[in-house]
Amino acid sequence: MFESIDVTLPRQHKERINIEQHCLAREVVNILACEGAERVERHELLGKWRLRFAMAGFTAYPLSSLVNATIKTLLDNYSNRYRIEEREGALYLGWMDRDLVASCAWK
């Protein structure tokens, strides 16, 4: 994730500073410095979330192909190193060959 930010936005760019301060700083500090009840950021694989949702009685809901195509177009205009891929009912945002985050819908 940090490589993708470093390559696409200069260090003094306002958007980068905003992303680092408001989106990433709390998460990084929480993961590195907090334990037990103080730690609220817990990254887990999509498979574990799927299992939890299914056990709670939710069913997977199809993603919108229009939304997926719009996101892909926006990313292509931003940087050709980002990628969007839909597989197994989830939408994956990746940087080059690495998945960064996955999104799926449930009802």
C-alpha cells in the first residue's frame, strides 16, 4: 500500500498528506503499538469474513458490473499500476501483482 502511494503522489502533495494523516496514521499506530482491547484494527483474510457472514445467516449478494466498470475506468485514468479484478464474488483492488483490499456484498 505504501509503495502505491509513494509512486503515485509526491511527498509534499496535499492529497498524499491527507491520506497519510487521516486514513493511514491511526491504523498504522494501532497495529504497531496497541495490544488487547486497545487494538481495534485487525486485518483478516476475506475467507474468514465469508465464513463469519455465512454463519450469521447472510448470503452473498452479486456486485454491480456497472460500478465495477466505473471503478476500473477511474483507476486506469489515475495509474496503470492499480488493478481491479472480480473473482469469487468479490472485487479486489490491487497494486501491480498484490491484492490490497477486497470488497463484497451480503444480504
